[in-house]
Amino acid sequence: MFHDSTALDVLRGTCRLLRRAGISAVAEVSLANSRRVDLLGIDTAGRLTIVEIKISLADLRGDHKWPEYLDYCDQFFWAVPASLPLADLHTPSFRPDVTGLIVADRFDAEQLRPAALRPLNSARRRAITTALAHRAALRWHNLVDPDAAYLGQE
């Protein structure tokens, strides 16, 4: 999970923003394409949101896999600390026409740019939603029964 304190702060603030927006999120979720996203959230309408957290320019510029996430969500956001220069995130290579932008700290977050809503097809939505529910249930079970983790999965 998140071991860097800045990344953890951005995660916490971003989750608070998402929760106020009616999006319940789970951190570190593997997708069917074998990629792992920082946050995958779902709202009451079943729309899926992916958030990628970037805490440095090197981390941001070195991530070439993020376009592979776009086929697994209805909307995609970058979440960054306020200390990160935002100029790169407004360039065509980071698809500002599609990606939203969140600035966060440990206490809260602000959406600086909305993400385009690009609806998934229903079969993919169902598969992702089922996997997300399964992941969340396993994590909850591991919290209430840490000895169950040896049983596998997650």
C-alpha cells in the first residue's frame, strides 16, 4: 500500500473529497489487465472512478501505463499534493480533455478540473463492480479477522 507519508496524505484527502461526492473508494485495486490503480471508486449510480496519485514530477512523467486504465472507468482523475507543479498535467500528453485533477493534503482535497464522463459498456461495468465488491469484502474480513488472511485472496 502507500508507504510514503505524502502519498498517504493525498490518499486520505482525496478519499474525503470522493466520499462527499458520493463515491466510495478502495485503494490499490488490481484490474483485469493486470494493472493496479491507486483508487477505484463507485457511486450510487454504479459509475466507476479511478484516481492515480502522483507525488513528484518524476513519478508523474515516468508513468506511461495510465492510459491503460481509461478502459476500466467512467472517469479518471489525477490526485497530487499542492507542492507539485501542475503545468505537466495540463499538457496534451496527460489528456486534460479526459482526465480530471485533484489537489489534496491529509485534511481535504479540491477538484481543480472535472474529469470527462465516458460511460463503460455494461458487461465491463458489471465485471469491475463485482471484482471491487469482492475485494472490499475480503479487506473488511481481514480487518475483523486478521488470522483469516492466510486463507488466501487479497
